[in-house]
Amino acid sequence: MSFNIETRKVQKTGGSTYIVSLPKEWIDKHGIQVKDTIGILSQPDGNLLITPYISSEKLVREKKFDVDEIKNSDFLFRLLVGAYIMGYNIIEVKSSKKIESPIRDTVRDFRKITIGTEIMEETDNNIIIKDLLDPKEMPFEKTIRRMYILANGMHEDALKALETGDKRLAEKVIESDDEIDRLNWLVERQAHIVLQDIILCQKLDITLEDASNYKFISRFLERIADHAVKIARNVLLIDYQKIDKGLYKNIMNASKISLDLLNMSLDAWLQNDLNLANENIESIEKLAKVCNTIKINPNSEYLVEIGFIIESIRRTGEYSSDISEIIINNLI
């Protein structure tokens, strides 16, 4: 597909006013009339952005799903989450006949697990979901900090459950997964909205690169939480009394290093510290070495489960290192 740039000559009127004509096709498309006000935004790269929208209020996006064609509730749930993440303000679920209970339950589950959504209208064959959250009320930094706290706490509790044999604590870790998923979806949604709305981007005082970086950091934190859940699920399969206590000690040592890397990536992000981010990346070798030296009895009844736990500890450190790479790239 070719990309053509229209050119316009700069003209001067009066003593110091410069004017440029606007393309008629663009004027007609957006219904701009004489004496209407449009927005002009100066960009960091030297470009000027001309927009027909002075505020973000006009940028309402709607998505409709016909459940006559969607029989699977899990598929519908994924579609609803996708529409939410992509920044649709209004999501409509409709049918030519009465919507069945499993579909209604799926819509309600979606509303419960997403931040800022409410069911605004419901009839026998129609459900309308609206996003009521003002993006300015949930800035990226606030959400990312919350995700760090959750991911750290989940990892700590999962390992404490392993060390003490506390099955209920392991179950609580698994239950916490929905909360960090909600926050990750919110960050991804906010990022997509900002990428589509340069005015909102400037109101939030972030760049497009910032929005993209927040999305990647959020995704890595969500995966770190996933590994905490994996540790917890394996804890539920292990009989605490049958594991050598020396093995527990070695695993906890590796876990401490892994969490130190996670917290170091947080500090590097909050402090905009290149050296700390670099130290974090280099420290991953220490974690890998410690994980590799943990010896598991090949005849152990829980050889596979313990192996998965050690792998999740290692992956947590690696994702923390990935976050530090994003921080370095951003600061440069």
C-alpha cells in the first residue's frame, strides 16, 4: 500500500500570521463548518497534529456481538475481554431470540472481572455494557505500582505455603490471580485508548512510547503473577512432610534472589536509574546459577512438582530482568 503525503504551501496574511489550507476531503469527512474550532497539538518530533476533537468526549466506540453466531460461552468471554482491551466504550450483546442463561452469566462474569464496566441496559434479547471509567482517574503509574505489590505478595505467599505446607495460603494465591488480570487488562486498555487519542495522551502527560512501555511492564508483571500461581498449584500437590528440609532451604534462597530482582526492577523504574536497571539484568546470572545447583533426588515422589517450582522462580527473575531492559531503553 502506497503512502502519499499531501503538500500545502504556507501563506502569510497580515504582518505575522501564517496560514495553511486544509484538505477538503478531511473537512467533509468530519463535518467541519466555517468558524468551527479545531485542535492543533505540537508533537515532540516537530510535527503538528490537527484534530477535529477538542476533547475526548466525542470518541465513543461501539462493538456489537451477535450471540446467534457465538454458541460457546468461553469464546464470548474472550471476545468481550478483547473488545474491552481494545478500548470500546460500549459493548452490545444481542440475539434474535431470548438470550440464554449461560450467555447472561458470561456477561456478568465479564463485568465483575473488568474495571469500570457496568450493564446499562438489559432486555430479553439485548445487553448493553458501558465503560464508565475516566482514564485520568487511573493513571498508569498507580496501576503498575499496585501490580508490583500484588505480584510480589503472591510470590512470597506461594513460597511461604511451600515452606510451611499451608494449603489454604496456596489457594489464596490462586484466587488472587483474577485481581492482577483485571489490572493488566486495564493497563492494556488504557494504552490502546491513549494510542488512539493523542489529546488524552497529553492530558495524562505521557508519550506514546510511555504508554507502550507501561503495557509491556504490565504484561511481564502479570506473567510473574502467573508463575506464583503455578508455584501455588504445585504446592497443593505436594505432601509437605515428604520433602527434605534442606531442599526447602535451597528453594527459599533462590526465591529470595528472584524477589530481590523484582524489587530492584521496581526501584530502577521509580528512580529512573540506568545503573540499577543494568545491575538487575546482570544479576540474573546469579539466580540461574543458584537454581541450577539445587539438587532434587531423582527418586523423589515430587520430582516434577519441585522442578516446576524452581523453573517458576527462575522465570520470575527473568521477567524482572526484561522489565529492566524496557527501563533502560526508555531512559536512553
